Amino acid sequence: MSERKRYNINGKFDIIFEPDNPEYVKRLCASLTTLDELQGTIDAVCGKETDHQKIHEVSSTCEAKMREIIDAILGAGCCQTLYGGTVVWALSDRRPLWANLMLSLFEQLTVPADRRTKGVLKKYKRKRVKK
């Protein structure tokens, strides 16, 4: 049986986390993959679109979905508590804020992530070391 653990994030928010539960890890992997896809959508629109209204619409929609995903996996109110009004896809140390959080969680897992997820994790880990 999986052991549920409580983690405190930045002294602001407690989550119940199951690092050795294969089903929980599967949900976490699916969440990471979806967050990465949404980030790709934002990056593409911001890089190509010139219509500021369109950029705002797409980024706002993706932001809402990202917050919903993170709150679903970590607990209601997580994003509001941790990020307030800051967009979760804002870059910090060359990575989106959500990626910093997810990388920290994946470091705690005792069940290995699937192949696709490992590729996504590798992509965001590399972003930090680039100078």
C-alpha cells in the first residue's frame, strides 16, 4: 500500500503526495505532459502572433487550464496560494514556474516516470543549466 506524505511548498501550501503510488505517478506524468503541451501552445502563439488580443486570449485560456491541472493534482487553491496573480507559465531561471514545481515533485518519486515524461523532464532540466 502506498504511503501518503505531506509536503510543505515554500512555507505556503501543504500537499498530500504519494511518491510510491503508481497510479498517482501516472496522473502526475499525464499532468506534466499536458502542462508541457500548453506551454508549447503559449510559446508558439507568443512567437508568431502579432495580434495582442489573440495572444491574450490563448495565453489566458492556457493559464486557466494549467492552474486547473496543478490544483487537481496538488490540491485546490495550490496555484493561488503559491503564485497569486503571477502567471504560472512566467519564466524563472529560464523555466516556467510550473516546471520548477513539477521538477521538484518528480525528484521525490520512488516509482519511475514513463518514457515520454522522462523526455519532458529532461527538456526542462536542460533549460536551467543553459547560460
